[in-house]
Amino acid sequence: MIRTTVMNNIIEERYDLCKSLYLIKKETDRINKEKRKQGEKLHKRVDIFALPSHIKILFGPFMKTPLYTHIHTLVGHTSSVNCLTLHENKLFSGSCDNTIRVWNTETYEQIGTLRGHTDRVECLTLHENKLFSGSGDNTIKIWNIETYEEIATLIGHNGGSMFCLAIHENKLYTGSWNNTTRVWNTETYEEIANVEGQTGWAYCLTLHENKMYSGSLDKTIKIWNTETYEEISILEGHTEGVRCLTVHENKLYSGSRDKTIRIWNTETYEEIATLEGHTNWVSCLTFHENKLVSGSGDSTIRVWVGTQTETYETIASLRGHTGIVYCLTLHENKLYSGGGDSTIRVWKI
């Protein structure tokens, strides 16, 4: 992991503290040695470590785990972890081992396994105590997140594997490798619309206000009206397939197989900036306190910060995965990342 300025400051402060304590002890020992020779009363010692509360009061800031530190690794999946989503203290993970596993975010223990898909689980999303999962078996399954029982199965992409899911109000949007996006009612599970127009696999979806953004293998991002399902605009600029999308403060962020992240204005559709740094395709994006977090095929997670001039810089690079970082999600200042190495890693953020 690349050390940040904050981390370097903490390390230097800890070193200075230890050095100061050592010098205090050394000076106290010297004084007492002299007093013993003279038969005088020894210099009074103050045991600052007498109570745990003393340690917390005096050294709390020095004992905190630095930002972007790897905290824990969740092991259980037997193949790549493709997707993650959170509900309260439960983390749900989907994998190429065809299962969805459930983890306690406090103890990091596995507390459940959802079985039913017959191919890899590519995407997950939550809505009103229901978990929606899309799979390479061409189905979307709906699960009760308390009992882990399967509620329903949706079929409708004409044999196309599911790549992405998104929910807005009471509509479920699903993207497939048959170049279509379908819209479903989350209550009745009926298909509402079939949105066609992509000329490549629908890799990713995100929704903002009354617009749906879909990224595709055809290198474009298409924008649709969520009421009429009419195409509004096409964003072009990436030189390879668009793999992930997210919206933050009226800006659209897109990650691509061309190794870049591009930023777009959601009103004018103009490209604002291009972020370069990853050495392989950008597979996932999320936000934490106005910082952009990206995962990549180069096995790293980068944290970016923007400035007033729309220039962005990497402030941290998290290393630990030994395969592609496929997915990211956040919960209570913890970042969870799923990778091609079959693990889920937890980071302080």
C-alpha cells in the first residue's frame, strides 16, 4: 500500500512519542542512580500505564489504525467474488462458485449461504428486505434477506446472462449480454419494458433522477428516460468497453477496459476529466466522503480526490488482492472489496 501523508504523519508521531518516553525513562533512571549513591530518596515515578483509560487519554490518537489499512479477509468462496451488497450488519457476496454468501459485518463470520443459481452470480441489489441476484444461468432470483428463502425467479432476457441490476422506486432494471435492458415491477415481478439500443453487452447500469445510464461493450454510455424509455443521448469517449458507472453530485463517473475513469456532466453530457493511473481495466467504482474509490484488473484499489480545477489525484493505493478487484461496497467507514482471488477484503476508510 502506498503511504499517504496522513499515514506518514501518524508513523512519525508514534516514533517521536516512543523516543520521548525512552528519553524520559533514561533520564529518570540516571537521576535515581545518582540518588542511590547519595542515599537520597528516589525520584518519584509516575506509571502512566496504570489504567487502560490513561492509555486511551494520553495515546488514543497514536493507537488508531491508519486510514486505508487492511483489517480482515473473509474466506469461504471457492471462486471469484463478483458482487457485494450490504443490509444493516449483513454483507451479501455473489461468486463464480454459483453461491451467495452472507457475512456478519461485526464478527466477520459467515452466517448463511444461498443456493439456487446454476451458474456464476454476477450482480446483487437490495430493495425492501428483498435481495435480487443476477446470474450467468440467465435468471434473476429474489430472496428473503431474513430467512434466505427464494421468493421468485425472473426469466426474460432470451438466454442472455445477467451482468447488472439497478432499482429505482418500484422498478428493477436488468442488463444482459444479449444487448438489452429490461424493466420489471418489484412487487408483481412482471416485465414492464424491454429497452433496446445497445450494440454490445450491457455491462453496467446506474440511475439518477429520471435517467438511466447504461454502459456497454460497444464503448458507449447511453442515457434513457426512465418514464418513456426513450434514448436521450449517447456519451462517447472510451476506447474500450464501459465496465462500471456511478453518479455523485451531478457527475457521472465511468470506468472502462481502456484503463481510464471518465467524468461527465449529467446536465450537458460533456466530458469533464479523464483519470489515468490504473494499469488494467477499471472494474468497479464507489464514493466515500467525496472521495472516488476504484477497483481494477491490476489487483489494486485506488482512492482519488478532486480539486476545484477538476484535476484528480490518487491519495492511496490499496494492495492485497492477488486477482482482479471486481466489486466494492462501503459500510461504517469500512470498505469491502471482492476479488478474483476468491476473497473479500475489509479496509479502514
